[in-house]
Amino acid sequence: MTHGLPLLRRAPLQILSRHLVTPRLSTLQTNLPRRVHSGAWEPLRPPNPADLPKPKPKPNKPTHPKPPLRRRKWARRLIIFSAVVGTGYVLDTQFNASSLTRSFRTFRTGLLVGLDYKINFRAHPPLVESIEALHARNAERLFELLRYNGGLYLKIGQAIAMQSAILPPEFQKMFAKMFDDAPQNDWREVEKVIREDFGRPVEEVFGVSFTGEEGKGVMEKTARASASVAQVHWARLADGREVAVKIQKKEIAKQVGWDLWAFKVVARVYTWWFDIPMYSLVPYITERLMLETDFENEADNAEEMKRLVAAEKRLNGRVYIPKVYRELSSKRVMTAEWIEGVRLWDKEGITNTWHGGWHTGSPGAGGTPLPPIPKKNTKFDTHIPEDAPRNPLLKPDRRSWQGEDGKGGLGLSLKRVMTTIVDLFSAQMFLWGIVHCDPHPGNIFIRRLPSGEPEVVLIDHGLYIRMNPNFRHQYALFWKSLLAFDNDTIKEIVTSWGINNPDIFASATLMRPYEGGDRSTLREIQKGAQGRDQQERAFEMQVKARDGIKQILGDETKWPRELIFIGRNLRIVQGNNQFLGSPVNRIKISGLWASRALAESKDLPLRERWSNWIKHLRFRIVLVLSDVVFWWSRLRQLVGVGGGMEEEIEERMRVMAKDFGVELNHSIFEG
């Protein structure tokens, strides 16, 4: 005991471990060097409370209860949703030309308009003062949508504007603004399109210089015209040719697919919602609009029309189609011959006195060369600073033929101008079956030939339709039958097209009331509206107008899709004639071409053509009555008691349309 006590004091833990470890571990430990604690052993003492740190104050917890788990989940979902939408918006804006945003805006507007009409289109609307206020509100919504989205939406808006005469007056006033020039893209966007399509910069593609480099051509960075899909720049190539470079706006390629898809969706919903059989027509419309964005297709159309006009002796020398330069054209760029002329809407420029000299034509007409560009001209400075966003206008002014006061014109007859225009589009419809469907005044130039006769220049060949021979023969016979009041043939043809009301369709085709039918539909409408107050009568008339559309469409599976754009062509040509003061008997000229085409068409057997020649001679006698009507209206116009044949037709159409609940308030090109 006396020997173990010092040992316990020196290493108590070592002795304790010796009793707890296994024998093997104990053996290993005995071989390790022993470490001896040098300090004296002291018993364990508790800490002094005075030496401990002060306690930290307990944090005050909020008194309000913890939000429920469901609320926190919805808050997280909202944050995630906002982040996804925000990211999608940024990506769509930066990399997708805002296509998704535009489609969303379309669906939102379409839903608002659809719900508004579904709830309020009745004799006494519950949420609006009147049907007129309903139309005004929704016309404003649609106009803002088309204007804000731009691009193809402007093209669709212009198509609506062409037919706006059959829409309520509130829509007519709104859509009259759709023909304003669209804003042009910045020059940097133009450069990107050219580089993407050709793989080279503008200077190399067109051989131009923006710094006045010797031996190079020049090009304007400021567009001469800007439309919904493209803009046009003037350029003079190194070899002296002056060209119009039509360049598609960069965003169109990304937007077109989404825009047409949104159009299809809205049309599908409206077809079901309002029970109007229209959706089957939509694919054909969208296909035509898609082709309009393909400039190679436009170049094909222009070259084909140029060949057809050159081969038709009745039009060759009266109509001109600008030459396309294929080596400088692509899917989104089309380069064509530059045209110096007067737009069809400039009546004074066409008719005022000619100051250009005897036996001379306007620049470029009939082989008349364009005046050369002066070498020294303060207005023609080709040195453009590198940091300039756009060129100044470089093309020299060539209007010396207007005289010193600038009030001169081409000195041409409006009758001869309009006769050529009606001849051209009648030949397209009845003889060739290849129809330019956008002949508004901005796409028609007028030039003066050295002989003093007019030359019509047709541009913008993107929107065309092609008629198969069978339908073209039917349509020509239909027109001929309209003027001969051959009601049996009219009914037979339109019934085969799935149309249930020949009278309404005949009036829509002639752009005047057709008086050869039984007028049963009109009598039924007038009878049904008697004895009602003004609001109820207006509502009843507009419902009948909708029913009239259904009757025209009838069996949509049989309805010829070409009629959509042919009707557009007819309406624009009628508007052109009316705008110029109705100088020609448009209906007679079209009827003659229809009858003559049946006798000349090589698609028909020889025996049938000979028969049609005999019928054509008889038909000319029938048209004498049309001449009597035209000259009587012309005489009234000359003495100041009438506005001309087209004005009188418009007035009669206005009276007839009013019975269908439609107000025809303005000319097609007003504004």
C-alpha cells in the first residue's frame, strides 16, 4: 500500500487505463515511451460565477402569426412566374423581334373584342350606350393593335381598309388611316439584311461607295418609300444604271410565322364563336401573305407579267413592267429598274400642261433616257461622314417638264389613263388568269410617251393569284351573263361555287346593285324591319347583313378561294376610276374583255371558240345600252348635276346597302 500511493499520485490515468484496455492493447502501450506530467495534481473546482460573461438578451420575436404555408407557396410561385415571364419577355424582345409579345397582344385584343360583341351586340346593349358606340370602341381597339404591332399587321389592316366600305361607319373612319407610310428601319438594320443574304457588305454587293470613291456607284441610306414589309432605296450602280433596291425589314422574317399563326387562331375562334363559315378561307389567305414576303416569288411574278404584256399587242407599248436585276436580288432583297413617274393619285400631275417639249416623253418613258447626273452639283455631294446615320437624298430632281413654276404636268387624258388600267387588269383576270391583287394608286406610275400617249407602269408584284382555266372560263361567263341579265346562267355558276344568294353576289361583283334578280332577299329584310324602333331596326339590319355574308359563303368547301383577292382587285380598280372622276365605263370594258377571252382562250376547243365569237358579236349589241347609261351620266356630270357613273353607282349601292345595315360613307382612298 505504501508503494502504490506515490504511483497513483503521479499518473492516475495511466493506471486506470491499464485496467480498462484489452491485454493486447496493454502490451502495446507498455512498449511506448512514457510521458510524465510535471505539474502538481489539483482537484476539480467549479467556476466562479463572477468570472462568467453576462447573458445575451433574448431577441424579441414578431407578435404577428407566421404566414400560412399555402400563402408562402403562392408567393414563391408568383416570384418564379414573374421571373420566367420577365426573362421570356427580354429574350423575345432581343432575339425574337417581339413575336410572342405581339401574339399575346393579338389574343388579348381578340378576346376583348369577342367578349364585347358577345355581350353587347343586341338591340339595347347592357354595357354600352348603343351599337354605334360598341363599333367605335372596338374599331379603336383593332386599329391600335394593327398600328402598334406593325409589319404584316399593317398589311392586314390595309386589306381591311380596302373592304371597309362594307363595315360600320365607325370602322370606316378608323381604317381610312391605314394607308399612311410605315416608319422606316435604321440603315444598320438594312446593312444586316444585305450581309445575311449575300454574305458581303453593301459596298461590295452593289459596287457603291459612301465616301465618294472614284469609279464607284452611290446609294441613299434614307429610304424613298417605306411600307409595312419593306422599304425602297435609290442607288446608281458603277455602270450608270439607276435602280430601286427593295429591302425587307429585318424583323419580318422572325415575325411572319407567329403573326400568321395568331391570325389563324383568332379566325378559328371567331368562326366558332360567331358562327360565320370563314376559317376554311384562312389557309389560302395566309399562304398568299407568306408568299408576299418572298422577293424571289415577286421577281418571278414581275418577269412573267412583263412577258405577257409584251406578247399582247393591245397592251404592249401602253403598259410597262420594270426590269428585275436577278444578280442583285435575293429572298429579302429585290433590285429593279428605277422609275421616274407620277403616281396615280396625283391628278394634277397627270393632267396639267406639259412643258417637256414637242415629241419628247417623260424621263424613262418609251426609250427616253434618264438625264445624266451632273458631275458638279451642290445637291449631289457623295462624301458622307462615317458617323452619319443616313445619306442625304442624292438622286437629282428631274421635274423640269413641270416648268419654271413647278405647276406643269404630263398633259395626259384621264380617260386614256384609266382605259389602259382597266384593260390591263381585265386581261389579267379573263385572258391570262394571273391577277395582280394590290393595284392601289401607290403601285401605279404614269409616264408620258414621246407620242403624247400615257404609259402605265405597274410595280409591287408580290400579291398575285392564279386562276385555273376552268374557273377562269366560268368567271368570264359569269361577268358576261351579268351584263346580259342572263339570270339562269348566273344562278347555275354561283350555285356551283356554293353561293346561296346570286343577287347579293352579283351586286358585290359589279360594285353596283344587280337589278336582274328577283330581289327576294331584300324584300324579306325590309319586311322584317317594319314596325320597330331605330335601335332595333339597326340591330336587325346588321344581323341580316351577317346572314347575307353566310349566304354568299354558303358551302365553303365549294367556294373558289381566288374570289377573295379578285374581289379586292375589282374594288381597288373601281376606287381608282371613281377617284379620277369616273372617266371610263369600267363595267363595259371588263365585260368586253370577259366575252372576248371566251372566244380567244386557247384552253377551249376550237368549235366552242367559234361559237363564242358569234355570241361575242351579239353581246356587243347588248352593251349599247350600257353605253347609253354611261354617256347620260357623263352628260349630267359635265353640266354639273351628277358626279359621274361610278359616283351614281356608289350612290345606288349606298341605298341598297343601307337596307342591309351597311353604311357606305366614303371613297376607298379617302385620307
